[in-house]
Amino acid sequence: MLASEIEECTTMKLSTKCRYGARAMLEIARRYEKGPVKRKYISHAQDISHAYLENILIALKSFKLIRTTRGANGGFVLETEPSTINLYQIVTALEGSIAPVECLDNNALCGRFDRCVTRKAWKKLYDAEIGALTSVTLQDLLDMENEKGEMTYSI
């Protein structure tokens, strides 16, 4: 294998849908306990098309990460506190499994799973990805944003 092929095998690439979904969730988290956020506002603030954002929000809602409220002041709110929603939940809601090989999700797909040495390596990669994504919550992102803002404006 070439070095570039090895790098390609071990790099998790997130779709645009997933990246936009994380930004939308962050936008909703910014207004946690301040009231619902309208889709139009999220779309404008995050520069995401209305139609594309609608599909993202439907997926996030089906995974019970957000909910909608109806009425003139309706919109989207987080289902739970920002500190309880992590990037792994968002990524899997929008991407599905992030396993680098299918046999990690379903042993039946490979007759060699119990004796495959490479599967052990892929499992380590998978566990590292899950660990990294579960270690970052929406609250962590909000805190990072606030720290950045404070550093930007300090003299």
C-alpha cells in the first residue's frame, strides 16, 4: 500500500450534512433555555440552505437530539442540556455508523472476524474515533467559543 492509501484508510471524513448538522446543533445550543430557534435563523446564521437544513433537522429530531415547538414563537430546541449531547450522537444521527470496516458493526459479514488480525487494528481506530467524539459536548464547543471570543476582544 502507498502512504496515501494508508492515510485514506485511517481518515474519517465527515459529510457536509454532518458538518452542517453540528453547526446547526451549536446554533440551537447557543440559545438553550432562551426559547426556540427558527429554521430560517439557523439557515441564515450558518449559511445553510433552507431545504438542506430541513433534512438535517428532521434527522436530528428523529434521533431525539432536538424537538420542535409550534406557534408564532416556535422553532427548534435541544432535547436535553448542551452538556449531555456529544459529537458522537450528532455524527451517528447524520452519518450512521462510523466503523472503518463493516465487520465491526456486524460480525456475520465476515467469516474471519474471530481470527482476523487487521480487524483488531480497525477496532482500535474505531474505539479512538468514538472516544474522541464522545469526549466533546455541545457545552464544550460553547465554552471554546466563549474562550475564543474573550481572547479575541482582550487587549
